[in-house]
Amino acid sequence: MNVVSPGTIITPAYKTLLSDEQIDAFAAQAAANAPLGRVGTADEIARAVVFLASEDSSFVDGAELFVDGGAAQI
């Protein structure tokens, strides 16, 4: 079994609870704390999942794939 551990990803679900200004402020704060200096995208998480579901990962087992812009490394 493998697992994907995503970082901060701003999705449309945030709009159900927060205003655009609050979302922008949250994203800026998260980006400031991330080694890559930005939040991720849903597409970046999807690409990691597709990799793990593909034959390209046929010998990958028991891995936790951090897709978080390096946040887990600090």
C-alpha cells in the first residue's frame, strides 16, 4: 500500500466557508511557510496519484509520497 500526503491545496470547497479575501490570506500564509513558496494545485496531487496507479510505480510499495512543496522536510 502507498499513500499520498498532500500539502495545502486551495480547492473550490474553501468557498463554502471563506470569502475570497480570506482564501487569499490563507494561501499567502501557507505559501510563506512552504519551502517552494507557494501552495499546490489539485493537478499536482492528481499527477502523483496517477503515478502510483500506473505501471511506472510497479515496484513501489509501502511508500508515503509527500506532495507538499517540501513542507514535511522542514
